[in-house]
Amino acid sequence: MPDKDELARRRYEKLIDRLESMMRASLKPQLQGYHGQLDLSGDDLAELSDLKDVRHAAREAGRRLGWKTTTRLVGDRLFVLDEREVPEEIERVAGDETAAAIDRARQESQRPRE
């Protein structure tokens, strides 16, 4: 039977793997791995583990993805962010996407309601 430390290590590795998968899924292919972010609600955090372990595991998952990872707790939400410097061409793509999203939202808000 595995000892307590071995079980804790396995749980922690599974937490890292799960967070890495969630972080990878949040990436947009056109941004080539930049502008990564993960938003975990209080319910997500309660399901995953205690806050200290989640933050530590998120930083490790970020390292695996090549991120310069930071975590920020705002209210009951934990934000996991990639703070690497973004190449200019990727920044342009992200800016174009943001502008297009704002334009779509503006057009949607101006449509007459039925």
C-alpha cells in the first residue's frame, strides 16, 4: 500500500496535469500560445484542492507550457495568467480580434429588439 506522501504526490501531479489541460484548452491557436489565461471560480477551486496547492500547481503547469505564470485572487476567483512579453505580430492579431469582438458587440446592441 502506498504511503501517505506518495498518495499526496500523485494527487498533486494529477492536479498539475488537470490545470495544464485546462490552460492549454484556453489558448487560441492564432495567438501561438501567447495571451494564456485561466479563470477559476470559487466552485472550481473547491473542487480542485486548497488554494495554496492550486496556485502552486498552476505555476508548475504554466512552466510546462512555457508561460511566465502569475496567479491573482480576486474575490473568490483565481486568475492564472501568462505574463510573457508578446511578439509584435501576435499582439497585432490579438488587437484585431479584440476590435472585431467590440465591433460585433456594438452592432448587436444597435439591432432593434423585437
